[in-house]
Amino acid sequence: MKDWQKYAAEAYGTFVLVGVGTGAILAASLSGGAIVVHVSLAFGLALLAGLYTVGRISGGHFNPAVSLAMYLDKRMSMTDMLFYWASQVVGAVIASLALAGIINQDAIAGTITRVNEAYVSSFGGFLGEAILTAVFVLVILVVAKGGSSTAYLAIALTLTAVHLIGVAFTGASVNPARSFAPALVSGEWGDIWIYLAGPAVGAVIAWVLYKVMVTGDTDLRDDIPRMM
């Protein structure tokens, strides 16, 4: 597989994930539907569509946090990780720009991930995003290694579950590209640090859990330089 194919696949998959997922937020708000269920299913099904379309080409990360975990587990090089990140951001931004073109730029502000301040503090939002990301990414680390025929379904269902619990509290980003794109297009950044730092920390936690709990490797000293 050529490198450009992998990067194009990551851009396309992230475009589908962010376009369908954030588009569903707008659709649910207009139709008066049950937004948590509506959005959760949209993100899960969009991820499933992306995985079945281009997952075999790039591995189907569509998320900088997933790529970070794969890098830490030595499943990809730093160069590939950086190009994956760039491709994922490009795909997400194009998705937000497409929605802005279809509806209007002001509508994109409604797709920004925000902490529900009535229930969650900024630190709570960061902690929530880290934990939700860790749960999601750990599933990916396990099933991607196992090569199960149901791997894509397990990943998509986990993202759906993460959204079902997290949408009402943090927006359940678990994906820096998903949060960065609408913030960039709308110009409203809010607490963007939560959605950049939280998933990054969650990816590291997922990798540590995978190494210790799944593989039984309790000595991570030789991996520390790679994490720095």
C-alpha cells in the first residue's frame, strides 16, 4: 500500500466521521429528535461506514488519539503518525467547511464540543474525555491486534456507547480532530484544550492498560523514551 493512499484514506474516513456525526447534531436540533441517541448512533454508524470503506487501507484510525496509541505500541512510525494527524485534521476541517457551505457558518458553532457547566467543571471535562478516550482506544488496540472479523463492529459500538454516556456532559469528542475542525471553522475555541489534552492523555492510559493488563508487560521502562 502506498503512503499517499493511507493518508488519503485517513482524510476520507475522518471526513465521513465528522461530517455525519456533527451533521447529525444539527439535524437532531432542527428535528427535535432525541439528540443523545441520534448523535451517538450517527457517530457510531459513520465510523462503521468509514472502517468498512477504507479501514483495510490505513487501519481506520480517523482520530489522532488512536494514531498516538498505535505509535506508542510501535505499530507505526512517528513520521506516519504525524502524516496521519495532518490527514485527519484536513478531513475533519473539510467536513466542517462542507456543512458550513450546505447550511451556514453560524450553524457550525452548534457542533462544537462543550462542557456542560451545569454539571461538569473544566477539570471534570478533561478527566471525562481522558477516561472515555481510554476506553475507546483500548478496544481498538485489542481488536486490531486480534484480527477478528467483528473488529470493526466492536469499535463502532464502543464509540456509540462512549457517546451515549458522554454527549450530555462533555460532548464526547474523544477525538481532537473532531473538536478542532468546528472550532476552526466557526472561530469559537472555548475550552479547546480539554478536547486536545484529554484524548491525548486517554490514549496514553489506554496504551499502558494494554501493555500491563492485556500483554502482561509490567516493565515499561524501555518504552519511556518513545513516550517523551
